[in-house]
Amino acid sequence: MWTEENNSLQQTFTFKNFSEAFAFMTRVALLAEQHDHHPEWSNIYNKVTIILRTHEAGNTVTDKDKKLAEAIDALLLHSA
């Protein structure tokens, strides 16, 4: 579930292993390109943390962030 904190939307996703986490990051990267909106993120083994905020809007949460978060959620639903 996405949480709003520090002027951003954040979520940590957990996968079975590093390969699944990396595959998810690849799919999100392609999705981010389509949305022309790119996340801040980190990966440690099977965990991927994504932070969304719009830099052009003073590092706050905008509709752009919410739409990308929804698209990432949909990506997970369709790959389950």
C-alpha cells in the first residue's frame, strides 16, 4: 500500500528473490518511460522501495505521481 510521507508517495515491494525484484524494476522502468515520470528507488536483494514525487512541482505529490502509482499497482495485478 502506498503511503504519503515527506511530500512523496512511498511503497516497498517484496519478492521471492533478486531476479523477481529486478524483473519488476525493469517493468516499472518501461512504465515510467511511458508516463514520462521517473521514480526514485532502491533495491536490496528481494525488496524494491519506490518513492514518487514531482520535482517540477517543488518536490510534492501531484496527479502525475498518483497515476504512476496506480499504473504500478495495475502492473502487479496483471502479473500475479
